[in-house]
Amino acid sequence: MLFRSLGRLTLPKLSEVDSSLSFMFLPLSLFVMLFVSGCNVSSTTTVTSTETEQDLRTLLDLPDHMPLPAIPEFNPLTKEKITLGRFLFYDKQLSANQTQSCGSCHFQSDAFADGISTPIGSTGHALVRNSQGLSNVAYNATFTWSNDTFFELEDQLNVPIRADDPIELGVTDAELDTVLSRFNNDEKYQEMFEAAFPDSDSGATMNKVIFSLASFVRTMISAKSPYDEYLLGDKEALTAQQKLGFSLFNGEKFECFHCHTGINFTVSYKDANTLNDALLFPFFNNGLYNVNSDGSYPAEDQGIFDLSSDPTDKGKFRPPSLRNIEFTAPYMHDGSIGTLREVVEHYARGGTLTEYGVNAGDGKNSPYKSALILGFSATDEEIDAVVSFLESLSDYDFINNEKFSNPHEEN
């Protein structure tokens, strides 16, 4: 629910919604630049000393081989906000009708995806985007499948909670006071809000809810997969098949690395050393559809085009991280591809052929398809090897880590 939203509803900035907090959104660059792998970019986070960085690493339980994420200055990370955010993430009281929580569409066992193509909102509205996994979202340059205006988790979280088209948690203006009163009237939550925001006496507010949720989600660091062990020097951590897949993944035939590179396996990336004026926000048409043979995608979701109305933006979506990809099936923005092998076959073909129905068309021939999606010949052995490598990104510690579990179910 957190990371599939269309974001079509225009909502005020959080600082305008709740004046009781002193935190303000910082201006972020709107200039889009071409991605250059390995570029240093200036950050929304200022790390003032080695001691401060070590404190953040301890708070995040961040291994040394992972860079420090960009924590926005308007919402500094604290243990108390993380704790409150964890309780809120799993609390159905956060939906207007008390039937769903964030955790209703983001299951830890699925790396915080949900295992279905597209979910249903709290009031029964059918949603059109697949629920993304939350592994390492603290490193995202933008949020949701296809929105180039959500630069921080706080920007994005406002939408699934408060939007009315489609309704997800349904905390519209008419429901806001009722929902907040549930937490203001709960003694345990009163204590947690006071601990998380000691300089505010306003009780539960939507700003505080969102800032706490963002703080908790930022702790969802996944960095203990067999691939990480290999990266750290254990050359036996990957099988021979996975090593072959790693080579193919980074080779010029499969060309996976052009969109899925770096420590988080996506070009949509930032960390604490990333310069704002060098950030880019990459979105690609990967040939999944070619409705009417004119480059269109299904009318319910055409990617960045729905925001820009520029035909060349049809079908452009953000490449997700491949961390824990084994756990997050089905795949693509609409959950239309069921297995990792089918994903690799899609790229080998150069696009997906939809033979029948209202969305019929050959994505291979889309006029808006990325020039990176050329298609290639691959043997079954090679495809199996790439799939096996992708499975080496699976972090079983992450999906079983108690610090991410539902605190309402603890004994």
C-alpha cells in the first residue's frame, strides 16, 4: 500500500497540515539529469562527524559495506520515532474504517510486498499497481512506481494514507480527526507520541504519524544475502551457477546492469553522499505493452504519462531495487509477470506480446520502448543462471528479523 500509489491527489505539504511541528520540507532540485554510475551527489542529510555517522549506523544496524542513507534534516532519525512508526505500521486504527494497516499490503515474509498482482484498498477499491517490497527504500531517489515529484518517504506516505482516488487507508479530511482521536485517547500511544516528539504538546497529528512511519521504514535495511557475503570476500557464498549469472547480469548481452546497478541494484538511487543537483530520476518503458500498436499502456495506468501528458512518457516506470526479488513476485508495476524466469524471458524477447483482449499489442515494437531493451538470444542454462543469481539477493535474516515484525502480536 505504501509504494504503489498513483499519487493523483494533490495534498498540502506536511508542514502546512500540522503547524505544531517545527520541521519543514527542504527544497529539492527539480532538475532531472542523466544518470552517471558512481557519481557523487550532495545530500539532504548532513553528517557532521564520524561519531554522528556511527550513531546512525548503530540505529539502522547498518553494515560497513552499505553507504549511509540520506536522512532528511527535517525528520532526524530517533529510536523513539522508529518505535512509534513500527506500532503505527501494523495498526489497523490508521485506516478510517479500521480494516487495514500498512502491514496489510506489506508482509515481512514477502520482503514487505504482498504476493498478489494488485491489492484492494480498505473500502474495496481495486488498486492498479503492484505493492512493492520495502527492502532498502531509504536509498530510493523517488517513490512509487511512477512519480517524479515524490523525493522523500514523507512525500509519498501522505498519499496512501490520505488520498481518495483510489482510497487506500482512507484518512480523508472528513475522517482525519476521528482517526487521530484513536491514538490521542490511547494511553500507550500518548506515551509513545510524547517520547517521539518531546518538544510538541499537540498529541497525535498526521505529521507525526507520517514522520514516524518514514523513520521505521528507513530502518528496513537488507544487506545479509549470499551476494553480500560474496561482496565481503566469501567467494564460496555464491554457487558456480550464481557466479555465471552474476557475469551475465553485468554483461553486454543481458544488459541488466544498465537499470539495476550499484549496492541497491537500481539506478534510482541516492545516499548521504549524493548531491541534490546531480540526482536523476530515471524512468523507462520496458516494452511490457503496446496497446493499439501506438505505444500506449493500459488506460488505468500509463506511468509518467499520466502526470506529464507527454506521449513519450507512456509506459515509463521506475526500475525497482532487485534486493529480495525472489520474495516479491509477481513482477512489474501491474503484477502481470509471475516468475523471475518469465521476467528474464520478457527482456530476452525485447518486450511482451499480449495476443488478445483490450490490451493486445506487441511491446517489442513499441515506439516508446527504451533503447536498452533490444532483446537477445539466451540458452536455458544462461537464463537459469541469471535467475539463480537474482535468488542470491535473498536475505532471510531480513524477512525474519524481529525488529521489523508486528509488535501488536508480541507476547
